[in-house]
Amino acid sequence: MQRAALLDAARSLLSEGGTEALTFPALAERTGLARSSVYEYFRSRAAVVEELCAVDFPVWAAEVEKAMALAATPEGKVEAYVRQQLQLVGDRRHRAVVAISASELDAGAREKIRAAHGGLVAMIVEALGDMGHEQPRMAAMLLQGIVDAAVRRIELGAAEQPDVITDAAVAMALRGVRG
């Protein structure tokens, strides 16, 4: 229960104040634990990040996979893949990991984030192959680039509303830059 409380506090700190806010004293204050107790659960900030990735990424991936499973066509799967990821941007679990991924992490934490994103990319490869892409893995990686750019635009609080950014990302994913 303490570990879960610490992770919940870490999510809140990251989503409210970015990586600078994630400190062991802040975690201790949020959970009512002594600072030394936080170190009993996590040896470093990177360890907190790794745990968040291990816990939260599978949940997001399952949500994206579920949305894709409801689509009847490869194009529908691509649309669901983009829309579901961008819908998750408002979730504080996602905001936390976006905040962390922007920071300097140790190699282990960066690798966990890369592996989790790789799992997301792998989900869409088959649909892109069914759409006729000769290199569906590369197309999937480029598609994730569109999603990542849209996430950053939404996170920045761009002038456009999130649904406008989402619609533009879906259109670009399905029709390319021709509009």
C-alpha cells in the first residue's frame, strides 16, 4: 500500500510540477512518510520512474489495444490508435510519464520508456501492413511520431483545442500531408 501511495504521489507531483517537483522530500510530504522511508521503497528518482512505467504503460497499452479491437477496418484501427493515445493525454498517469520522459534519466529508465513505446508501435504494424504499406514497421514508427508531436502540442496548451489537434493528427495519419 505504501508503494502504491508513493507512486500515486509521484504521478501527482509530476503532473503538477514536472520533473523538478519529483523529489524524495516532496514524496515523503505527500504520503506522510519520513524521507528515509521513501528510500526504503525506491533507491532513486529513476527507480520511481521505472516503477511508474512498469505499472502505467501496460494500462495505457491495454486501453489503446481495446480501442483498436473495436475497429472493423485497418484504417479504423489506425484512427483508434491515434485517438486513444491522444485521449489519454489528459490522464495524470500520462502527464506524469510525459514529464519524466523529458528529463534526464538513467539508461535503465530510458530503456523502459523506449520498450513501452515500442510495444505501442508494435500494436499498429499489422494494420499498416493490411493497408498496403511495404514497410509497416517503419510506417508505425513514423505514425507514432505524429502521435508524439500531437501529444506535445496538447501538453503545451497550444492555441488549438485538443480535439482539433486530435482530428488533425488522425487526418495526417490516414491521408498524409496532402490534407
